[in-house]
Amino acid sequence: MRSQCLLLSLLPVCVVVWTAPPEVESQTVTTREFRVDYENDQFLLDGESFRYVSGSLHYFRVPRVYWRDRLRKLRAAGLNAVCTYVEWSQHEPSPGVYNFTGELDIIHFFQLAQEEGLHVILRPGPYICAEREMGGFPPWLLTLHPEMKLRSSDSNYQAHVQSWLNSLMTLVQPQLYGNGGPIILVQVENEYGSYFACDYDHTSWLRDQFSSYVGMDAVLFTTDGAGDGYLQCGKIDGVFATVDFGSGTNVSAAFHAMRNHQAHGPLVNNEFYPGWLSHWDEAYQTVGTNQVTKTLDEILATNASVNLYMFFGGTNFGFMSGANYGSKYEPQLTSYDYDAPLTEAGDPTDKYFAIREVVGRYLPLPDLALPEITAKGEYGVVHMFPVVSLLDDEVKSGLGTPTVIETYPLTFEALGQSYGFVLYETMVPSNTGDPSLLDVNTIGDRALVFLDKVQKGVLSRSRNITTLSLITKVNQTLQILVENQGRINYGSRINDTKGLLSNVTLDDSELTQWTMTGFPLSSISWLQEQNTKNLSETLLLPAFYRGEFQLPENNNLTLDTYLDPTGWDKGVAFINGYNLGRYWPRAGPQVTLYVPGSFLHPYPETNTIVLLELEGTPNSLQVKFVSKPNLGSTSYSAQNV
Ligand SMILES: *[C@@H]1O[C@H](CO)[C@@H](O)[C@H](O)[C@H]1NC(C)=O
Ligand SMILES: *[C@@H]1O[C@H](CO)[C@@H](O)[C@H](O)[C@H]1NC(C)=O
Ligand SMILES: *[C@@H]1O[C@H](CO)[C@@H](O)[C@H](O)[C@H]1NC(C)=O
Ligand SMILES: *[C@@H]1O[C@H](CO)[C@@H](O)[C@H](O)[C@H]1NC(C)=O
Ligand SMILES: *[C@@H]1O[C@H](CO)[C@@H](O)[C@H](O)[C@H]1NC(C)=O
Ligand SMILES: *[C@@H]1O[C@H](CO)[C@@H](O)[C@H](O)[C@H]1NC(C)=O
Ligand SMILES: *[C@@H]1O[C@H](CO)[C@@H](O)[C@H](O)[C@H]1NC(C)=O
Ligand SMILES: *[C@@H]1O[C@H](CO)[C@@H](O)[C@H](O)[C@H]1NC(C)=O
Ligand SMILES: *[C@@H]1O[C@H](CO)[C@@H](O)[C@H](O)[C@H]1NC(C)=O
């Protein structure tokens, strides 16, 4: 710690803390210090009793141009801190290649928070759950060492964690409270007590890693479920423990569990849930406002600190939503609205104002204008034109990764691909029955099956459908297009590899000589250059469709809007090259996709929308841009997925 501080000795704060002569230290110098006061069960901020009422808001779920807006709205509700995870997978897209710029400029995010009068609670993982792809882990971890035990003292795992933390925490250090920045707390791991490994060697190693960067300049903490089982493995010696629980929980019982494992210190619920997450093909999850305010009031009445997870949820743009595995594989929605106090578009809800009222009983409310619902664009119908079928050979060179040929199928990870789709192709051998049975055994996660480019059926991990009856002819091309629907982010199955995960058989004979082409779709610029076809031309699915539109002439604003793909089945939507995420109105509950105004071009420029439709097109090829979101009904009943 001392040596790091000397490295930063250009900072006046550090000079005061570490290099000032003794007589200065004994005076009342304004040193910046945040710490836990275990004697009086409270936090101390610069020596004063302190509690936080914080809100979770993830920089990676909202465009950078909206960061300040969301932070200010959080502050306007009376909150005095913002809590964010750091998503390793985005910052280190390949081993040793780091990115902290643009949408990933976390330092800018911290600075904005500080300018808006908010402390920062940082949760750098390295595992974050967060309903994100692989819980924030870069999938290349599975490539380099397939047997690696994640979140454990596996030396390969720790080596990668060590370099990542070195890169991240050196950048974070000047942002710590003791160094003049807004970060008061830094979390070690994340709900480790919910993981099966219970590896104390690992958690104390991780504590020492963080401690070497953080020292006394912020407080290290852990968060776990409010139960003995969770705290047993989650609590780390020498690290301040907090718990998490939702509305309707018996608050005194939950804090009693925390006290069982940590007799003194402030009480903290670091994840209080004012809403909840939703998966595809289930009812949209909500939490009633009265229940939220009642429990929040009870928490605050005990003098506890609290973080509302999520205060603003945002969006899983691109392919970054994760999945759970309960009794089956359950991928999460593109929207992470979360039924939070601020909607996906940053609009205040009744819940927002009700929470503000409760917070106002305990903390001074700032003199800030109350947020209003922003205007949305009702941009109307856009006609979509066929461009090209995904299985057309030219798409391989335009959008595909270089083709790999192997005897047995390789996983996405072995092919070096993290997200999107992989096309597996082989020839139908002779001596198959009529009909013959295709068996993929284990699949991650959903696959379309074709014979000579004609779709024959769908295989699904969620539905445990892994076989298909086919009428085949020798030498037909069998094609299996596999979609990664999101790696599992919670539990023991986070090492969730994708693609064809076992050998594929046709009537019990193993299929070999696979040709594999990846479609990560990280850029679709090739597609934008292709001409559209006549509407009368029907493309074999999956296929790309494109539409163009201008915003109204009367102003130069680009308002937020929602893409309504009703009538289309399942696919991915892009606007001006930005991947808005997956749409799947047939499964629901989410129907519309949030389109930030910052993704649009003002009049008279042209906006381009591209859909990759996988499974079915409407009679009339069109989409709509509407001013109201449709995240589906809470009484939704599962359809034919
Ligand atoms: C870093 O990430 C940003 C996302 O905001 C991206 O625009 C940029 O291209 C990335 N930089 C590199 C070098 O990959
Ligand atoms: C995932 O990790 C667990 C625990 O290390 C291991 O038992 C399991 O075999 C792994 N699964 C895969 C698909 O690698
Ligand atoms: C809440 O839990 C406490 C034990 O911590 C118990 O005494 C109390 O009866 C419980 N309250 C309710 C409403 O269940
Ligand atoms: C909360 O803190 C205040 C001020 O320190 C104290 O008077 C009160 O007893 C505390 N309440 C509880 C429930 O601990
Ligand atoms: C999936 O189906 C197979 C065969 O019907 C069965 O053996 C297996 O237990 C099922 N798996 C799950 C997770 O339901
Ligand atoms: C199938 O393809 C193989 C190799 O190209 C060829 O030798 C064989 O004659 C073909 N069979 C039929 C029935 O077309
Ligand atoms: C596929 O079969 C081959 C030969 O039987 C075997 O070596 C290989 O491990 C199998 N692959 C998988 C993923 O089971
Ligand atoms: C289809 O395209 C051709 C030229 O590409 C054009 O001549 C023809 O009129 C178009 N047909 C329709 C129905 O739009
Ligand atoms: C948008 O319109 C306003 C009012 O007409 C004008 O002041 C402003 O310069 C315009 N902005 C751009 C980027 O064209």
C-alpha cells in the first residue's frame, strides 16, 4: 500500500496521508478517509457517521451519452451512491488485449458520478453474475484451459485474474476515496457463498490481490445471500461482509443472519430488489411498489445502508444477456428493464417517486429538478426488403469466419468464437434408414437443421429436444446452425460451452468431416453494401432483411423509440450497425426492443434497420417504431417455443 501511495505522490491527498510530518497529522487535517467503525456499528466518512442509500446502474447497459442523465436521476431520488459491476469480458476481449475507452471508459463514468454528487460502490468481480453472458467472464477462459475450474484456486484461473486485476485496479486506484476519487467500497468476488466451490484459499488470495491495490483508500466488502449457508462460504476473513435480500423479506431475520457471521459493523443490504429479472418464455416479472417501499422503510429504520439492485436496469445490447439454469436452461431477455424505478429508457415511474419519498425520511433530498418522462419517437412503419439468405455461399465470405474442417465437431470456444452463430455442415452418408434419426445429444443452445439449405426442424436445449426424424438422401448436405443464446451466469454451470458439444449421429453412425463457419456478427458492414431484392422474391430462412427510413423533417432531434417486430418470429435486430439484441416475440414476454436516440441519425440522413430472421416472416414484411414499450404481460402463458 505504502509504495503504491508513493507512486501516486503527485496527488496532494496522498501527500497529506502518508508524507506529512507528524505534527500536521495530529492537527485536524481534512484527510479523505472512508472506513468501517466496528465499535459503533457504522461507516465513517472523514470521521463522520455515514450511511449509503445507493442504486445499481451498469455503465455497460446504457450508452455513454446517457450516463450523466441516469446518474443525475438517481441522485434526484435522494440516493447518495451508485453501484456498478465491471464486465471483464468486454474490457479484455482477447487475452492481454484491454479496452477502457468509449463505451467502456469506466474512469469517465466514475468522474461523472463524482460530479453528480454520488459516491461509487465498485463491484469488479472478477465474476459478476449480473444476468450477463457467462457472469462477465470472457469465454476465452474456456478455450485456453478447458478443464479450468472457474472461481477457484486453479492456478490457470488465478493467473488470468491476476493480470486482469492488475490492468483494472491500477486504473481504478486514483479513483479510490482516499486518493481523491468517489469509490468508497470495492467488492471482492460476488455472492461467492452461492457457488459450490467454497474455496477459502481462493477467496483469501483474491482479498490479498484487491488489498494490494486498495489498501486503506476504500473498504473491501463481500455480498451474500442472507442465510448461514451463503455466508459460511462467502464471508472472507478481514473483509467487511454484507447481505442481500428482496421485498417482503423479514428484515430483522435477514440482518440477524448477517450478525451471526459478523457481530459488529454497520448493517448493509447491498442488493435490495425493487424489481426482478425475466427470462424468455415466462411471465414478465414485477415487484409491487407498496411491497418495495414497506421493506425499504424497514431497512432504513434499522440505520442500515442499502443498495437498490437495480435502480436503473437498462438493456442487454448485442449478445450479452446471460442465462440461468434452474430445472432447465433459461436465457434472459434483451431488456433489463427489471421493473426498476427508472425504466429501460431512463423514465421515472410511480415506484421512483415512492422510493424517493421513503429515502427523504432518512436522508436530505437534493435540490434537483425531478425527472420527467422523455418524449419518444413514434416513427411508424418501415418496409423491409429481402437481402440474402444466411446459407448463401457469398455470406460465408462476407460475414463468416474462415472455414475450419475437422473430423469431429468443435465447440464455439475451440473455434475461437465467443458469441453469435456457428454453421456446422457435413454430407449425409449412405446406409441411412427411412426415416433416419438425427441425434445431437448435447447442444448449446438452439439449432436449426437443414438438408440442402431447406429447413427441417429446430433443436432446443431449453426444451431438451435433441433428436429429429429426417428423410435423407446420400450426399445431401446436412447443415446445423447453432445459436449461443447466452452463457449461464449463475451456479455451478458457468463453464457453459457452446455449439455441438458431443458427436452427432444419424441412425447411430457417427457423422464426420465437419465444415464449420462462424457468424459472430460483430460487424454487419458487408451486409449494408448488398442490394435488396424484389419483395416478390422469397428467401430461404434464416435471412437478412433491410429497411431504410428518415426521421421527420420538422426537427433535428433523434428521440428514443422502440422497435416493434410483431409478426416476425425470432432473430437479431441491428440499427445503423448497432446490435439492438435478440427479438423473439413468439416466445415473449418481451416484444419491443429499446432503441436509444443516440443510435439514430437525424433528418435528412438515412437510418438503416437490418433483421436477421431465423424462423418465420410476417405476411407483410414490415416493422414499426413505436413510442411505448411492450415487455409483455405478467400473466403471459407459454406458447409454442
Ligand atoms: C473499445 O471499445 C469500444 C466500445 O466502446 C469500441 O468502440 C472500440 O472500437 C474498442 N477499441 C478497440 C481497440 O477495440
Ligand atoms: C464445469 O465445471 C465443473 C466443476 O469444475 C465440472 O465438474 C464440469 O465437468 C465442467 N463442465 C464442463 C462442460 O466443462
Ligand atoms: C421476523 O424474524 C424475527 C426473528 O429474527 C421473528 O422474531 C419475527 O417474528 C419475524 N417476523 C415475522 C413477521 O415473521
Ligand atoms: C439509529 O441511529 C440513531 C442515531 O445514532 C440512534 O439514535 C438510533 O437508536 C439508531 N436506531 C437503531 C434502530 O439502531
Ligand atoms: C432430456 O431428455 C433425455 C432423453 O429423453 C433424458 O434422458 C434427460 O434426462 C433429459 N434431460 C433433462 C435435463 O430433462
Ligand atoms: C456421393 O459422393 C461421393 C464422394 O463425392 C461419391 O463417390 C459418390 O458416388 C456419391 N454418391 C452418390 C449416390 O451420388
Ligand atoms: C467423438 O468421437 C471420437 C471417436 O469416437 C472421440 O474421440 C471424441 O472424443 C468424440 N467427441 C466427443 C465430443 O465426444
Ligand atoms: C424486380 O426487379 C427488376 C430489376 O431488378 C425490375 O425490373 C422489376 O420491375 C422488379 N419487379 C417488381 C415486382 O418489383
Ligand atoms: C437543431 O435545431 C436547433 C433549432 O432549430 C438548432 O439551434 C440546432 O443548431 C440544430 N442542431 C443541429 C445539430 O443541427
